[in-house]
Amino acid sequence: MNKNELVTRISEKSGMTKKDVESVLNGFMNEVTDALGSGEKVQLIGFGTFETRKRSSRNGRNPQTGDTITIPESTIPAFKAGSRLKDAVK
């Protein structure tokens, strides 16, 4: 499912216009992005938690040359599914 399909489904189930649903969805994504960017965690009980994690530096290989390179430490976004979401997928 892509964003347009999600907006359509939510619109049909909620009775809201597609434009309003898209505005709410964009607002949600922007707030999660801003929170993660400032190091905060976003927790939606039962659904899951959006957070950032540190990935330590490591050695890798350049696939074109085969040379060993050092990949620097980085911060990545992560999602941990909540219990209701896990149960729904089973």
C-alpha cells in the first residue's frame, strides 16, 4: 500500500475528505521526523515506537574494487512494533 491508497482507505472509513486525511498524515510524518531529529522517542501504545539508534563504525568492502573501507558511526531511525500490531500480523 502506498500513501495515496492509505489516504483513500482512511478517508472512506472516517468520512473525512482525502485532503483533510492527507493533511493529518503529513502532519504526523513531519512531527515524527522532527522528534527523531531532535533525539526524542515517539511511542504509540499498542502500535509501536519510533526511535533513533546509534550504529557503530565498522569495516566494509567497496564492491567495485574490493578494497576494505571504514564505514563511520551513524544514527538511524528505527521502529519497534507494539503488542497489538504484532498480534494483528500473526
